[in-house]
Amino acid sequence: PEIAGKYVVDYDLVSSVSANNQTQRSEIFRNGVGLADSLSEVTGRSGELDTMSGGAVVEMNGTTDTIDLRVQTTGGTITVTNRRLRMIRVGP
């Protein structure tokens, strides 16, 4: 964001994996560092749709800070659909 302050950052997504009993993990990162409060994990079966969501309160400097959402699986291929990442400024 271009305005420094405190932000609520949250996400939700739908995912599926190509192999049975694989852990899917999603997490928000600020400047390349994972925000533990935002971590979501599910164990999926091949072809099932799983929902993951999470969020965190983050201080942003308004100039160089970045936010991204990363998703991974312990095996097979993960497909992500219906994803949303939202940032709402809640204070200075």
C-alpha cells in the first residue's frame, strides 16, 4: 500500500491436490517472511475441493513493504481457484 499504517490482511481460497493424503498449506508473507498467524493447513484427497483461510494484522510502511499469499502441497500438484486476498487499513 502507499499509505503507512496497520492493516488487516485476510484471504480465502479453494484448492485441490492430485494425490491422496497430501498436506496443503497457505500463508501470508510480508517482505518474504511468513506470518504465522495467517497459516492454514488441510489434508486433502485427490480431486476433493478444500477451503483454506487465514488472516493477520500487519504494520506496513507505505513505501517498500509487500504482501503476498503462498500456497504449497507436500506431494502431487495443487490447483487453486476462487482465491481472494484483501487488505483493509485499520489505523495509523
